[in-house]
Amino acid sequence: MTLCGLTLDRPRIMGILNVTPDSFSDGGRLDGVAAAMARGQAMVAEGADILDIGGESTRPGAVLVPVDEEISRTAPVIRALRAAGVTAPISIDTRKAAVARAALEAGADMVNDVTALRFDADMAAVVAEAGCPVCLMHSKGDPETMQNAPAYADVTTEVLAHLRAAIARAEAAGIARDRIVVDPGIGFGKTQEHNLALLRELARFGDLGLPILLGASRKRFIGTITGVEVAADRLAGSLAVALHGARLGARILRVHDVRETKEALAMWCAIEGETA
Ligand code: HH2
């Protein structure tokens, strides 16, 4: 199985490149592009196999960013990375078809949609036409409201059913099955117990027969368990979850701390008898 030309016989690292305004200094757009490009280049040098660029926060409570604004945050960074000779696959983290289209035109290779093609009715067609890979992630509700008492009878069974339906919708829209990646959506409309149950039962997502992407890096539930309030300081807990995910079959780990995750994975792979 391959993704954007990468073999998935071992876990791959997707480096998170958020180009939301709070990631930028106040120095204006150009400084922002230069800073984001430098960070992207650094992540590739540290071992990122894929870069995931996002121009809209999907954290709990986040509000919608207008399409034009999201495009002007993301497309120039992708173009700049390509102009600088970065050849690593680039994924665009968006729920909006126009943002995905602009990113693909700018040089992105893959679409990462946290709503599994449900937010924007045109998204499936954009992906199908481009023939690019897509990550279908489970979420419940939208970021503004998703943490308002989410409830499931059996979270893993329900998330699996939701992803099966999402895969069927994608295939019906003309997206080839071998272009689809699935993600349980840690933290998206889930309580602490839901997140832990999904991680405990992650191997069940292998039943879908598609690569599993796991995005747990620095998330709130790690802070709650480890007692680390500042998100950037949640490295140790994030590494523990990444290695657990790798062991239960995750093939793409979406992380902030690329170098550290790469080193942790190298140890794990060596013990498993694989090469990192
Ligand atoms: N999590 C976030 C954003 N995009 N995509 C996938 N496929 N899986 C995830 O778990 C996932 C995602 C949220 O994390 P982060 O990028 O750190 O925050 P924000 O959305 O606020 O930029």
C-alpha cells in the first residue's frame, strides 16, 4: 500500500504546519509565509514524511474562517515550499472545496478533511477530479459545539460505522478506494473515555482495510492525564500515544514534534525488526 508515493509498510510521520494567525508574528503576510516555509523545511529535515498544512483551527470552540482568508493563508506557503525545492508530499487540512482546490493547484498532493467530505458538498468532486488521496476523519458535530456532551452507546463501533459510510460516499463520488485513508478523529466530539476507548481498540480500524491516520499529538486528553496544562509541553504523553498507535496499526502519525517522534519510532522499529 502506498500514499503519495510513500510505502506504508512502516509508520510515517505527518508534520503539522498550522498557518493560523496565532502561529504568525505580527509582521504581516510575507513574514508569515517565510516563517511557515522555514518551519516546513525544518520539519522535512527532521524526518517528516508528509507536511499537513492547515489555515483554519478546528480546535473545540474554533470559529469558521472565510474561504478567501483560508486560501491566502495556505496556498502561498505551499507554493513557497515547492519553489524552495521541497518535494515531500503536502496535505491540505481543510473542510472547504475551494481551499482544497487552491492548495492542489499550488502543489499539494493530498486532502485531509476532518468532516470526511460532509462539510462542503463540492469537496468529494474536487478530490475525485484531482485523483488525489484523501483522509476521511470521524467527527461529531462541528468544532464550535462538538465537545458539548458527546454521547455514544459504543464509541468504536459507531465511529467505524460512520467511517464505513464515509468511504461508501467517497467511492460513490468517484474516489478510488486505494486513495482513501481513515482516522478515528481523536478529540473531535469525544470525551476522555471515548478517546481512550478508541486508542485501546484502534486495531479494529484495521477491519476497514485502509491505512489508519492517528492525530493525538498534544491534545487536551493527554494534558488531562499527565497534568501538563501547556499544550507545547505535552511531548512525553504524545510520544506514548504515537508508539501505542504504531503498535496497533496506525500508519500515519500526525504530530507537532517531528524529530522526537522520529527518534521514538526508530527505537520501536528497531525492536520490531523494521527499519525506520
Ligand atoms: N486534528 C486536528 C486537525 N486536523 N486531521 C486529522 N486527520 N486528524 C486529526 O486528529 C486532526 C486533524 C487538530 O489538531 P491541531 O492541528 O493541533 O489543532 P488546530 O486544528 O486547532 O490547528
